[in-house]
Amino acid sequence: MRKKGLEIEFTKMHGLGNDFILIDTIAQPEVGSLNNSELSALSQKLCQRRFGIGADQMLLLCPSEKADFRMRIFNADGSEVQMCGNGIRCLAKYIWSRRISNKNPLKIETPAGIIRPEKDGRNIKVNMGCPRFKPNEIPIDVEKRLKEIIDYPLNVGGREFSISCVSMGNPHAVIFVDSTDTFPVAHYGPLIENHTVFPERTNVEFVEVLNKREIKMRVWERGAGETLACGTGASAAAVITTYKGITNKKVKVHLLGGDLWVEWAENGEVNISGPAEEVYYGTIKTGTLRTARQKRSSEKGS
């Protein structure tokens, strides 16, 4: 870190167990002034569940010249990603609960475009935009003749999967399984995430269809591993099941952390609705944190 012992105020939040460390860089411009490599290192340190606060991702609330606010998202491994459906609901909840803005809906700038979260009773509804199916927009490296990736055969670890891919601002590979309860997500998730066919890696959704209105899903998130929920992942799964005619356009997605409602509207846009919760807030000094790798290195040298 460039600044030793930087004190940072944070708020721990989650959406269906998909948990985040939210840092308000508007109130703390010294954090916002960190460069990308420093923010990457900060995310790795803070998200460590043994040596830090612990989270799937770090969210930054930033000022924006294009919208009301801007959101940046860093995974637990330090990589920056374009969009997170659960994360943006938490960001909106934070803004409204702190009365930073009373606008409803909000306009949030992300690398995936302007996203508009709005209040939906006790839940928060987010317009996720339109899914993109073109291989170069996902992205995925396949034969140029293919205009979409639906039921594409992919050999991984000696097993052939039928994958259907879509971008919801970030890449997703949807795979149907007989039972999400017994499927070895931890084994195949990282193999598919890092497969050479995905130049930017991919999120992987393992989906079990219950009926026309409900699906179950487990998700392996790019850069975070298996998480209890994923908003863009639930959107991708619902889009694919709808596209294939397996479910209705409005689907209840059962995740390990709870349920999300996903609707692929007639205008082509995807809307999700679900809760966002604040767990606690506090202050931490970055100088007190070490990554697991740093700790192992120091132990070897002692």
C-alpha cells in the first residue's frame, strides 16, 4: 500500500449471503485516490476471512460525472469486475439509509453501463439491462460462424458439458444439472471459470429446473469462488431458461442464500428484485492486515 496504516471506515453488507465490504470514497477521498494496483491489494487484504474483515467483494461508492454515483467492484482475488446485481442493491440500500440521496430510482454508473436500482417494497429492484448473446460480447472464443452460444459442447476435466453463455455486463456460462445439491461445484467451477475458451474467465451457473416458475442455482463466481448468491448469475440463468422455453419470463431463483425474482421483460430488459442488508460498520487500519500469502511467507522466514 502507498499509505501505511490508512484508517478506513467500512460497512459490511450482504445480498442473500453474497457479502461485501462497502467503502464510501466520497466521504473518504483518500481511498478513492488509491491507484488500481493499490485498490486490488486492498481488496485482497480486506476480503480475507481469516486475516481481514471477510467478504466476497469490495464495493466502492464513488462520485460520477455521468450519473448520480459510480460503483467499482473488486473481487476477493483483487480483480476488478464490471457489474454485480447483489452488490448494486447493497450500494443503493447504503445510499438511501444514509440519506446521501433520496432519488428513486438512482442512476449508478458501472463499467457495464448506467444501472437504475429502485425501491420495491422491502426489496430493491434493479434493471440489469439487456442480455447479450454474441460470442464477442460475452466474450468467448469459438468458431466465427456461431452467432450465439446455446448448448455448446465443452470438454472440462474429462467430462463434456453443454453450456449456454450470455453477458449480463459480465460473462456467464449456464449449465443444467440433475441436482444442485449433489453436483461438485467446487471441482468443476474453477475448471470452467479458467477454461481457455473464456479470455476474461467466466462466472458459472449450475441450474436445476423445478418447474416453469422456479429454478435452483449454485454459482461459481469469477474471482470469488462459490458464493451464496449472484444477481447477474441469477439473471443469466433465468434468461437462458426463458430463451430455451423451459420457464416463464418471470422466474423465482432459489439460491443458497435465499430467493431472487427475475423477469425478462417484453422490452428485452432484465429486472431482478431481492433484499439487501447491513450487517455492521466499523473502522480498520490497513497496516494491521496481512494476506494469507504474506503470513505464510513470514512464517517460512522465521
